[in-house]
Amino acid sequence: LFRCLRLLCTTGIIEEIVITEDGSKKSAFLLTEMGQLLQTGFGGSASPSDGVPSVVLHWMEQPLWDAWSHLPDYLAGSPKAKDYN
């Protein structure tokens, strides 16, 4: 989990802050402005279907992923490709 959070730091979605407590250092992670765009209802929007999260969810739907899995058949001109239309 820590490595994933550090990776998100490199993209600018979250930022890491280091807290020193009793001589030991601990990390905390905060959303940046860009990261806040991924929240539902950000920017005063009342509807969870507004904004970036709904777009991400749409592109993660199974039919869209299935379409990409058939791309090699289309490019090869396979007769199977006609069955996908």
C-alpha cells in the first residue's frame, strides 16, 4: 500500500507529508487539487454522476474492455471480426 501511495505522489494526485512524533517519522498522504477532481461531488456538484469519476467508471465497463480484446481480429481481417458487429 505504501508503495502505491508513493507512486500516486509522483503523478501529483496525492502528496506525502512527514510527521515527526516522539523521535519517529510517520508518513501521511493528502489529496492535491488534481486528486480532488477524482472525488464524486467535487466542486459543489450534487450529482455523483458529474465529473471525472463517472468518466473513469464508464471507461472501465466490461463492454469497452471486450471491444479492445477483439482488436487483433479486426486488424487481421479475421472472419470472426464480422461476428462482433
